Amino acid sequence: MIAAINITETLFEARQMLNENKDVPADLAALVSILLTALEGFLHQQKPTSRNSSLAPSQDPNRIKQLKSGEGDKKPGGQAGRVGKTLRPVENPDEIINVLVKRSSLPTDHSYKKVGVSKRQVVEFHLSRHIKEYHLEILEDETGKRITAIPPDETAAISRPIQYGASVKSLAVYLNQSQLIPYKRVAEFFRDQGNLPLSPGSLFSFNKEAFSALESFEKIAREKLLNACVLHSDETGINVNGKLHWLHGILNDRWTLLLPHTKRGTKAMNEMDILPHFKGISVHDHWKPYFTYTKCRHALCNAHHLRELEWVIEKHPNHKWAAKIKKLLLEINEEVAKAGGVLIEKEIQTYRERYREILKEGDVESPLPIPPLIQKGHARKRGRVKKTKELNLLERLRDFEKEVLLFMEEEEVPFTNNPGENDIRMTKVHQKISGCFRSFEGALIFCRVRSFLLTAQKHGVTATDALNTLFQGKLPDFCQV
């Protein structure tokens, strides 16, 4: 590693001397520049990792998994100072079993009388089929006309002699859509644990029913997000019947909306019908289509910047600006947290000046590449010269200074776009378990139901309670606000 750093430093010095020496013929300078670039590329041909680029951890099998602070020294079991959650007896048990002392085992020379009991409770969990039969009274008048009793609200949808109730449907959708268990394994669970012969087709019908019932939720979520102050946006690839599609996510700390689409760009985002009209602050990575929406302000994810800066630090140690700007960003984030979410104007200006000074140093350490010559002549090739990765990063940090540093002057703007990435992360888990969505309809169902469950979680409602309410023909209270 030390040898590689020394070689890199030598290459940097050689390039500096080449740029400063005006006596070197232009064709020779260009040739040497090409050789230096080729040598640098050879030295740094190692592939990027999830630690120093936007490469997903799932695509980086050789990544080094770091232990959390102090994790390796912890002993098994509860740690000192932790807040325990002790199992406590309940006042009204579901079943009481009286256990008597065996009189035959007692000494015969004494007499005994009962003075009390010693209580012991055991918690069991029973999952079993429970069938309710409703007898709807039928009345008939003297003309033969019949009147049948109206079922209670919870059974209003009963139309057949026997059918599955809301609890079965909500549990099935919970296992499949929240816990991401495939259809066949959910069917096995019901068959083995509850003696219910559910088929994968029935499970899919339950998901479709939830999807239809959540149409009004999707409209409410879209309206809430459209009027929010800050939104997070992200997208990820999904496999739909063997073809690449894209899952788009727009969300904040209270609402989530996911949508699958065949496209990754603005066509999909326009169909979500939020960003084209949004006037708040949009937080995202530096993907260019997001900047086509000009009614809103933009804030960039600094987690991406830190990873890219780490790549420059590892591959080009002579570019001191990368380490300095990374340290500065982390310092600003720490100070923002201490200040409660926003800095005063004087501190903001000080950090901006430091930020710009470091980027000026980067201009010296990252000069523009010299255009190569045409092989049989001395004329320069036409068109733009391809810039290095580190130079592109440097220019991006300069050109989008406002978006990079917006987190230190707007309290609602976070340092990273992690909330946006977190809400779509489980999609990757779904793909690992199931491989793909078999149809686009399945992807639509997943996105709408998943949006509902994530939103419920953000409002403090469990997935089970949210689905139970849904299959009883209502939306949770948070949709009424």
C-alpha cells in the first residue's frame, strides 16, 4: 500500500512538472500525459466497492462488515445498564387450572386445612381455526313474503354459505406483504398451523382486495406528500417477469408512496403526479432527471458524497482536498446536530468560505486532462476531453454548493437521503426471497400495500391493526386527518 502511494505521489509530481514546464513540445507533453493517465488507470483498476461508491451492498459480496462499537467485546445476554422488559403476571388469566395437594402423600399424624394458593402463570400461544356461524332470522307474513335479518356490519359482505373472514385475510396479507413470505409458504403456514386449506390463488385474491380497498388511501397519500415541506425521492431496479422495471419512492416522515414503472426517468415520476407540482424541498441523490423539476428547491444526499470522496481518498491520496472536504462535511453535520438542526448565519458563512477554499485547493490537485493528439498529425481531437472521476466530483460539489450544504440552514433538511432509501430497501429483500414479481399487477399490489403499511408504521399503527381495520371496510384514523 505504501509503495502504491509513493508511485501515485510520483505520478502527481510528474504531471505537475509537465504542466508547469512550457519548454516541453506540445506533442511530447500530450504523449507523456497519455502515458501518465494509462499508468494511473493501471494502478487504480480495482473495482469500486459499496464503501466508496454508490454500489449496493447486495452487489458487493466481498465487502468488509465492520462490527459496531464495542460489539466484539460484549458477553452473551443482557448488558449492564440496559432497560429490561420483564414478563409480568396478568390479573385476569384466560384459564385457571386448580392443582391440589395429593392427600395420600401427606403424613397421617397431622390435619390440614386450605389457607390459600400459590399462583404460577404460563404463557401459551394458540393459533387455530375459529368458525362463526350466523343464524339470520327469516320472517314470513300471511302473503308468503319473507324478510331476512340484516347481518352485523362486520359480516355485511357475507354472500356465500362459507367464506374467509377479515382476520384470515389480514394475517395472510401481513405475512405476504409485510413479512415478504412467498405465497406457497404462507399457504403451508395456514394449513399446518390453522388447518385452513388456503390456496395461493386465494392469497392473491386477498392482496387484490386490499389493493382495491386502498385506492382512496393512495389519493390521500399523494395529496399529503404534495403539500409537504420536504420530500425524499429514490428509485431502484426490480425484476418483473424477467424484465427490468423500476420502483420509485416519494416519501417523508409521515407518508410513503411507491410506484412500479417500466421507466426510470421523468416519465415515471410524472405519472406519480407529485414532483411536477411540488413546491417544497426535494431531497435526492444527484441523478439528473430530478433537477428537471424547477418548482421546488433541491437538497443532495451527502452519504453519496462521502462514499465518492472515500474513493478519491483511497485511489488518489495526493488529492488532499477530498479528505479535507469529507472531514468538513462531517464536522458541519455534527455542529448542526448540536445546534438543534440549523446553524446561525455567521456560522453558515464561515463554513461556506472553508468549503470554497478547499475546492480551490482541489483545482490545483485535479488539473484538466490534456487533449490527446491524432496519431498521424499534431492537431487536437475535436470535442470535449473526458474528465476524471475525481474532477467530475470536484466540479459537482462546486456547482451544487447550495444543494450540498442546504442541510445546515434548513432545519427540515437532513444530511442524507437515508429515509428515502430505507423505504425501498425491503424491495431488495423481496427480490432475494421471491426472485421477481411474476406480473406487473403483482408489483402494483406490492407497492400500494407496502406504501400503506409503511405509512401506518410512521403513524404508530401496527401492520396487523392497519390490515384488520382495512378488511373490516374502513381506513385507519390517520387517513381521516
